[in-house]
Amino acid sequence: MYDFPLTGAQKRYLRGLGQQLNASLHLGKDGLTANFMAELQTALRHQELVKVRLHGIERDERDTLCEQIADEGRCVWVASVGHTALFYRQQADVSKRVVELPE
């Protein structure tokens, strides 16, 4: 599991950035496929912060699914509202970081 703890202020900052993003990935009734996970890895590698739209997923299943995405995707589940979830993974290489987190 990806263990990168975020402070409350950092999560709030990322949620603010996420407001301006369009959903770059869409997850449908097929669930977590290998293709979805590959696209998530690509998006996280290039953007660090990825918004995912969950189509046709029941309310009681969303939290479990988001935890599974974070676990299998080696990223942090920042937040979710309705059918939209936000995931983050910081670049290891400082020169390639897109998002600068506040301390």
C-alpha cells in the first residue's frame, strides 16, 4: 500500500486544485480493469492529481471502491463528492513535480 500521509491543510489544498480539474478518467460498470489501472498510473505519473468520475457505482460501494483504487494504484485517496473522486501521488523526482504541497 502507498503510504504518503497528507495533513488536513494539504488535503484541503488538493481539493481546491481538484475543483478546477475535469475528470480525466471514467470508471464504469466494468469496474477496475487492467486498462483503467494502466491509465490511472499514466495520469498519476504525468499529473500527480487525478479526478475520476464513477459512473453507475452505488453510493454504498463508492468508498470501498475508492480505497481499492488507492491501494492498487499506489496513490492517496484525497476526497470524493458524489460520483467524483480525487487521487494523488507525489513524484519522487522533485524536478518533475507538478503540484507543490504546502508544508
